[in-house]
Amino acid sequence: MTEDEHKVEHFYSIGQEESNAKQLGCTANEAKDSIFHEISSLVDFKIIDFSAASKYSQIIIAGDKNIEDGLYDHEMPDKTKAKGLLHFYKEGGAWKFLSETQYEEAKKAGTIPTVCFATKCGIKNMGKVLDTLSLFNESEE
């Protein structure tokens, strides 16, 4: 991979193997004519990393957004937002949800029940999802 004077990255493969031109990212004729082959299909992409071996190559390109953006965001039943671990437990037949801050406050106050769950990734309509799981049916409490 190289960068030109305009800060544009260019990605090349090196080889002259006509029988396996796809591995070089070019046609059989191009493989026959040259050793260096610019892989032009990658010109518009930001290459994050790459590795090459005798049988395969892998190229990691940047996505439109960070995969972790919003991953640990939760919407509480009262429509407020929470980030990080979401703690939850059943109290009086209803699900109670606590943000990390609320959990720490309840822990200090000693009001956390013996069985309390936590999830890191947000789940839409968490209360409804939990109610559908037979693990949490009232008869099994």
C-alpha cells in the first residue's frame, strides 16, 4: 500500500501468476504483462489493515460508522437513556430496570434483591421480551 502526494492510498498486489490472476486482483492478461497490479476497486475505500499469504489475502476496510456506536445504549421504560450495564430484576410481578448509577445507589442502600440480572447490549422492548421467556414466568419464581 502506498500514498501519493494527494494523500490518496493505492493498494497493490505483487505477482505474475496467470493461472490464479484473481488472487492478484487482476485479469490473466494483466498478470501476464506486469508484476505490480493496483487493485483499483479499493481506491474509494479507507483500508484499515491487510494481510497476505500464499493462498489468501484479507483486507479490512473502514465502515460508515463505528460498529460499537450505540451498542451499549439502553432505553429505560420511562424513555430515559442509560449507557453501560443495564440491571434488571422482578419486583411485585413487574420488571424493574436500573442504570449503572441507579444500581450503585440501590446497592449502597441494600435494596438489590438476591437475584438480579444485567445486560451490556441494549434490547428493544426488554420488558416484553423478558415476559415471553418461560424462564421468568410467575409460576417459576
